[in-house]
Amino acid sequence: MQEKGNISIHTENIFPIIKKFLYSDNEIFLRELVSNAVDAVQKIKRLGSLGQFNGEVGTPLVQVAVDKEAKTITISDNGLGMTAEEIKKYINQVAFSGASEFVEKFKDAKDANEIIGKFGLGFYSAFMVADLVEIQTLSYQDGAEPARWVCDGSTEFEITEGTKTTRGTDIILHVNKDSEEFLEESKLQEILDKYAKFLPVPIKFGTKTESVEDGVDEEGKAKHKDVEVDNIINTTNPIWTKAPADLSDEDYLSFYRELYPFSEEPLFWIHLNVDYPFNLTGVLYFPKLKNDFEMQRNKIKLYSRQVFITDEVKDIVPEFLMLLHGVIDSPDIPLNVSRSFLQADSNVKKINNYITKKVADKLGELFVKDRKAYENKWKDIGMFVKYGMISEDKFYDKAKDFALVGNTKNELFTLPEYKEKVSPLQTDKNGTVVYLYTNDAAKQDAFIQSANKKDYDVLVLDSPIDNHFINQLEQKLEKTSIKRVDSSVADKLIEKDEQNEHVLTEDQVKEVTTIFEKAITKPGMHVEIVALHPEELPVTITMDEFMRRMKDMAAMGGGMGFYGQMPDNYKVAINGNHKLISKILNADEAEQSTLAKQAVDLALLAQGMLTGAELTAFVSRSVELI
């Protein structure tokens, strides 16, 4: 048997084009060829179980071997094998006609994202690293002859009688000069660990040394010796392929350690398993989130039939769930030819919705089942839940029943519970419930204490995401306003019908205003005389809630750049009912100036706004006054 021929395609430079568009990363040649070998092994097992193959199936195995001297990499399997006719059909005709169609359709494509995944060209990734590819194969069919196929990356091929004596296929890559890095065992081990770690058929890559017990010494202690064993690089039955009922907590934790060796243990996990209207399995873990949650991304790995595809899963997994860790495996996720990019598809949307629902259901279940344990985890999962509520309406609708808010007394409430708690005292004259919050309890302590004196409750909302969360709550909660506790004096935070009486006359108000305007040197400060309880501070400096929030969002890149450019504006509230104001009115001009300046600096100090030379002057003045 000997045959030479030309593959009938219209383009001579097929391989450069395939290399250019098909694969963004040449290391995936090994993934493709090993995956093909695994498929061949699984098919012979299937034929055996159906009674369509009566021979000995044997122990399923795929082997990868490297020969540095010969500059070859060989991928061998004991699967179906091929006849010469099947080589012609599957290698020369089917795949190359796919390649031809691919070239015609995408010769003008500028980006691999434009490629549609229906060509089945995985075998050709071999030519990314090899200048000659050889197939040695023997079919499982009775009376089959071994066959050999050789191609140098041009359109010419040669089929001759092969030398293989056992069923299966060897793909031999004669590695080109530019790809000799792949002749290093460590490099191949790294690629196999990445892509083949959970393939369903054992993958052997050489041998490794293991220490085993070898009797006992004179003292009765165990002796050990080194032995060479097969280096099987994969776990063929990872936990996502098993039923949750067959797994213990330790199984899930052990798998997590295997995926993320240096991470803290996860808080809990969700086992995904659905076969209609799409096929999807997997395990998603909730990590302990840090405030720098941007650092946590790209921790979910996508597999297709246990072959690692990518950890870029943003199209499948909702944005907020990118903070989770774990594995998703689905043969129904549409990939382009290189499997590197996901395609927009109705299944992707369904999968996205399914995962969102499963996560919401799990959180709701944990909350109902053991609220105390859930509250203990809230510090770690709170930012994740808030992020989900902000970014996904469907998640918000479910999460509003298990999202928690905490106050300065370390009490936690659901949103409905909190509204019920504060409505009686914190409803303003227009019927709007006002939530007060601090984003820095230590810095804003004076304002918190003033609010507490009026029996107002103060929430703690101090994570990086809370600015957006507050806006979301105001949009979603009926007749609810949310104000930072230092956005006004306590009496003005929640406008009531009753007002404190002013002890100053109109002329005194004008005089006090003039004194304090002269004492203030900072720009953007607007003096206002207010009637507060005599025990409230004499001077309070605040920034309007709306303006401050817009500036905070601009600083976080929240699309409010216009506000970020605006100068800061502050309200200087002078408590006309405080005895210090009477003292200032009765003092001479020099003392008036000193006392007013001192009172303003104290207010600036309370807001962390007194620095540099002004702080030094304040300290000197304070010493003189003592």
C-alpha cells in the first residue's frame, strides 16, 4: 500500500492562515491532540459496552512522550485507531474541506473573535509546532492493516503501510526550530497540568520517583526505597462529575486546595448539575473576599468534557459572580475554532441566568437554615452580595430578603427589618424614611454621638462598593433617603415640623455671621446660623450629601467626572443657642476673632480638615488659651 496525493483545496498557504487566525496560543496543540486521543479511547470503550467490539478493550491510556535527540513529541492512544480509508476521509477530506471553508469565509477576518466554531480543525494545531507530522495507526476492525500518513504542512500527503502492531494511534510531531521549547519535559508537564489535569482517561507522561515502604530496620522502624512509577498527570473523576450525595465536605475542600493551593479555605460552595435545557456541571466556591476584590477575578475555570478551555468566563458567568472560584464544565457552551473565545448564544444567556438563580437560592437557604452562621459570614460575603444587587436586577429581587445591613452597635438587619426599626423615629415631615450611615465611624464619632442623642440609628457602610449600593437602595426602596451622618447637623439630618427657638436677635445673627466669615480663611465655606440644642457643638462643618456622594463616585471612576472637577463647598453651621456664641458677642474685637477662629478650627479638626501650618497655628493658639 502506497499512495501520494494532493489535498484538494484552493489555497496553497492554508497553514499560515490557520496559524494566524486559528490559535491565539501555540501551546494548545497538546490540548487538542491529547483530547482527540482521549475521544478515541472513550469510543472503543463505548463500542465494547455496546457489544460492537468483541476484542479486549484493555486499560484505557493516553501517553505523551518526548525525544529531545530526535526532536519529536509523540501522543499515543489505545483507542479506535484508523484504516487508510478513514485517514483519507477524516484527515484529508473532512478536516481539510473544513479548513478550506474556513479560509474562504474568514480570509478577511481581522480578529479570531469573528471565527465560528464549526470546523473541527483541532488536529491542525500540530503544524503550529511541527514541520512534519506523522500518523501511525492500527484500526480495531477485524483484519485491519496498519497505516502511516505523513504531511509536511504543505498540501501534499503520503499514505503508506504502517508499523504499528497494537490497536490505536500515534501522532508523531517533528518539532520545528522555532518550537524547541516544547521539547523540554518541564514545559510539557506544565501544559498537561493546565489542560489535561481532569481528563476522563489516564494520561501518562514518563515516570516519576516515589518513596515506598520497604520492610523495617533493626529498631523496628519503617524503611523506604525509591521506585519509578508511571507519571499519571490527571484525576479522571473530578468531583464535579460525581453526585453531591456521594461527596463529603472534605472532598470539596480537598478539591479547592488542589485548584488554589495557597488560598484560604472557602466559606461554602454550590454544586451545579443540570441537563436540560443545556448540559452543565461544576462547583462554585465562595472565597473570603478582600476589599481589593478586583484582585480576585479570573478564578473560575471553564472546561468542556473535562478539557480545560479558559479562565476567561465573563460571558457565561454574570459580572458579579466573577468573584467566585471553582469550575464550570459544559459541552453546550459555543466556542470558536480555537476554543479560546466564547460565542454569543442563547444557551450562554440561559446558563448565566441559571447560575445567578442557583447562587441566590443557596444564599437564601443558608440565611433561613442558620441565620447566626450566615451573620458570622456576612463580613466576607457582604460585598459580593451587594455587588450582585447593584449589577443584576434578578439577583436584587432575591437578595433583598437575605442582604444585611449593620449599625454602629454591631447589630445586623435585613432590609425590611431595618425599615421597620427606624421608621417611627426617622421619618421626616414629608413621610420619607431617612437612613443615616457612617463610612468612617472613628472619624465621624462626634456626628454619630449627636445622632444617637436623638435616638437615631446609624448604619456602617464603609466598603469600596457602598457608594453604589446606597444609590441602588435609594432607587429601589420606596420613600427612602440615605444620608451620611456628617452631611448636616443632627437637627437638620431629618427635617421635622418642630423647630428649636432662636435666642439671637436679627442684628445678633448678622453680627455673628460677619465675625465667623472673617475668621474663616479656607475657600468654599458658607456660614449659616442655626438654632440647635444648646449642648450641640458651637460650630459644625458639613458637605451636602448629594454633592459629596457625586464627588466620591467621580473619585471611584463612576462616570461623575463633572462633579469631580467642581470645587469643594462646605456649610459652616453656627449653633446660635450655644453659650460660646453669647460669649463671643460680649467680647472685644480681638477676643471675638480668637474665639471664632478657635471654634472653626475645632470643627475643621473634627472633620480631619486641619493640616499643615493651620494645624500648627491652632496648637499654638490652644496653648495660649490654656
